[in-house]
Amino acid sequence: MNKGLMKKINRRNFAKIIGSAGLASTLGMPSLVFGASKKVVVVGGGFGGATAAKYLRKLDSSIDVTLVEPNPTYYTCPFSNTVLGGIKDMSEIAHGYGAMKNKHGVRVIHAKAKNVNSNSKTVTLDNGRKLDFDRAIVSPGVDLRFDSMEGYSQTATDKMPHSWKAGPQTALLRRQLENMRNGGTVLICPPGNPFRCPPGPYERTSLIAHYLKTHKPKSKIIILDAKEKFSKQSLFMSGWDLHYGDLIEWRAGTAGGKISRVDPQNMQVETEFGMEKGDVINFIPAQHAGKVARDSGLTNKKGWCPVNQVTFESTLQPGIHVIGDASIAGKMPKSGFSANSQGKVAAAAIVSELAGQEPIEPSYANTCYSLITPEHGISVAKVYKISDKKTIVGVKGSGGVSPKNEDPIVRRQEAIYTQGWYDAIVQDMFA
Amino acid sequence: MKKILFSILITSVFLFPNLLSATPDRGALLSMSCAACHGTDGKSPGAMPSLYGKSSKYIESSMLSFLHGKRKGTVMNRIAKGYSEKDIKLIANYFGQLSNK
């Protein structure tokens, strides 16, 4: 503390400063005592954005944080498959931003961000309002590529729901399954890599099979896959054998799984071996980074966002960090857990940056649970670090999938931990 | 004068803990990964064990047992192998200090 500052802080002022600071912190407002506070705008209130906003305030409560998210209620993609399987209700995957505002002192604006500008350091909202920032975090998730398949369009999703963003599309697919006849065929059509939540289509298959087995046992599910293999494949397939027998059929891309056209009008899709009809068709299209990232010059030719993998700052637009499914994050999968992990690292990097310090060497993690039945859980985990080439790589020897041929008691424990994980991560984001 | 300076410093530390440690350390950063399953600050709302309230010693010895394959887990045995003994000490100290144990 220098002499000049000492002169300014005489006893009376000191009491004033302490008083106002106390009041400010009681109200959960950023402290304005020592100069203007730094502003961070977070775009997108999902697994990446909500986590980043909360942890920014947790790490440094002097930072002024604004979260921009169009929806007042957030439906989680994780556990949306339990809704499809009739195990949980939509209300159980719904979360709000009350604690974000009241407990963490984040300003929440329910609007759509149109553009994030690195030069003017402003976020433009769809209502024309502009928000200034010192640093921005963009966590836009994915958008579906309607141009990626012949016959597919926005209106096609009314007939063939993708349900790859939780909400009305989840409710629609659930309704279609409830209305389907016993003996009907469900087609599930996962895209090629990369896409959001690699084990997602196969957990979905499992939990829909659980519903059908219980309520409509003459029905079947055919997975028409664009790929030759998939996440946790042997665990899923042995689980399917154990619980569902021939209710589930999986076709690899080169074994007639690859689709060349969808026909929503006649509820069929075209494969190499001809047309395949479905009573319910869950077509999951290819994806790219959310619109605001594409409109702000944050994406590469393939539609994903290249970032410095130590800080998640965009390599295309300085001052803007991109996290979650939209980002290119080395070896990390596009998962809610990854987005949570990246949100914390980006928040810490920004706190360091605003304090004029070097970022700390980050550590990342991912653990993905999937349910094969409500009592049969499996997982895949990995710890990640920064390599010498400054990219994210898995720590050798860490993680991997649940063991094969494991005791049913362990599978049940993992099912209990699947719920435990969900309860914890939504608390870590929203509470 | 020195007395006033000292009291300002103490009060500042009390009111603005961020002034002294504005940036998170590696221990905090490592420990943030745990929160996604064990809850923010290790306070689990559900089936996952809480880390908050456990001593540094307990967390360190549990993690080392998982790391060296002496304790069977469902997933922690796989996750612990992602951390060095030094990392584990930092994580254990972080959670121990949170709850003064």
C-alpha cells in the first residue's frame, strides 16, 4: 500500500469504504471499491455456461458476470433418455436460474445473443441491446444440420423428432412412443462423429427398449448407424443381450445402417438395401456449433470452434472463450461433464487473465454414466491434461470403461451413482 | 500508523479474500473436477459420497489406495489413476482446508 493511497484512506473514509463494501457484498453485488469491476458476459446457460458463470463469481466475486440465456427453464439432455423410457417426468429434468441470480449474484438476461464481437467487445442481443465485456464466454451447444441429409428439414422434426436438444422434442418423442402400437418398429438413426454425447443414442435405445419390453413387448428397435462402432459398445451390446434379447438390432454403417435420404411424409428412410419403415423414427442429424458462434466468426470450415486448449480462448477471435460441445477440445468428448470441466478451467483462466497473471496449468475430467436398465449402470471416465504440444490429451492409464462381466451388484451401484452424478452436476450448475 | 496499516490489511483480508489470492491455485483447479460428481465444494446432494467434512488425511489415503489398486471402486479406481501423488496431496489439502479437517 503506497503513501498516496494511505492519505486518501483516512479514518472516516475508511469506515465509509468498509461500510459500503459490506453492504455491497451483502447484496451479492460486485464490489466497486477498488476501481471499476471487470465485466464478463457468458452466452448460453447450459452445462458449460451455467457452470462458468457460477464459478467466475465463486473464484472472484469482484467480477461483474452477466449470463445470457433465452430459456427461463433449462431441460438437461442428460437424463432426457429416462423421460423417453417413462422412468422420469419432464419436470425432473427442468432447472431454473433462481440461485444463479440470488445466491451467486449473476445478472441473468433471458434473451438470445445474436453476435459476440471481439473488436468492440460487445454482445448484441436479439432485442438490439448491447452488453460490454472485458472477456466473453460462449457456450452455445450444438445446432442440427438440416442441410446434412436429403429430405430433412426443420418441419421434418415434427414427424421424426431428433430429441437431441431436451425440451419439446423430448416430450414429442415420448408421446409418439406412448401412442405406438404393440408390435411397432422404432428406428433410431445416430449420426457420424463428431456429435454431442457419443453414448447418448445407445442409452436412448436401452431405455426405450426398457419401456417397450414392459409395455409393448412385440415391438422392436432397429438402430441404423452411420458408424462402424460406438461408445461403450461391448458393454451396451452385452447388456442388450442380457436384458432385451432380439428386441434391439444394431446395423453398422457398412451393413446397411447408413442412411442416404429421409422421407418424413411416408415415415421411412433410405438405406443401401432399400427403404426402411418405422412407426416411430428418431433421426439424429449431423451437428455443428450453435448459431451465435457461427455468426460471430468463431467456427472453422467444419462448423466447430478452435480454441487455445489451455484457456479455451478462441484462436480466431481474441477475448472470447468458447466452451462445451461447440469447441474443439482435443481428446475430450462432447459431453455435459466435459462442458462443466471446461467451464471451470475457462473461468479460472479469465480470473488469472484479468488479474494480469499467467493461467494455471489446467486439469480436465469426464465421467459419463449410461443406464441400460434403471438398475444396470455403466460408465466411462478419463482424466485429461495439457500435452507438450498444448493440446488436451488423456492421462495414460487413467479412466476407461466399466469392466466386462461385472457382478449385477456393481451394475446396480453404478445405476445408483448415475442418479448421484446427475443430482451433483445439476447442483454444481444451478444451485 | 503501522497499527492502522495492519488493521486495514486484516480487515481487507476478511472482507475481500480475493485481494490476496485473486487467482485460484492448482489445488483449487484440480479439486473443481471433483465437484461434478461430489457436488460444489464436495457437498454431495445425493448418492455420491461428500468430500466436504472429510480430513485431508482420509482423502489422501483413499485416493492413494485407489491409485495403487488397493481399494476396489466402481469408478474412482479408474479416475484416481489420472492423478500423481503430488496432485492427490493438493486435492486432499484443498478439501481438508475447506472444512478445517
